[in-house]
Amino acid sequence: MTGENEEPKGPLVIPSLRIRIARYREQAAHFARLAEGEPVATIRDQWKELARNYAYLASTLESDLSRRSRAARRID
């Protein structure tokens, strides 16, 4: 039995991470496009910040995915 704080393990973890990474990249691009067309500087800066945050989330998950993939290869 696994604890609540334990990371899920199994074959579905990596595909779900890839889906989340792709979604976060899409969101980052979407917010960047909104920023480009925003005439109000304060709002434009907020859109840019959202874009940076989503890009950061995607990068962080990519690092996690890479770590998990290396760990899985060591086990096999």
C-alpha cells in the first residue's frame, strides 16, 4: 500500500507527464501571444509573467521526466 505523499509509479506516469508538459507549453505560448497584443503595459506584463511561469513548469516537468526515464533504464 502506498502513502498519500508518495509519488505514483507505473507505466502511465511518463505519458501523463508528457501530456502536462505539452499543455503547459501551449499555455505559455497562448499567454505570450496575449501579451504581444495587449496595449496596457500592466496587463501585458501580467500575461508575460504567466507565460514565464507556465514555461518554467514545463521545464521543471521535463527535468523530472528525464530523471524518471534515466531511473527506469537503470532498473531494466
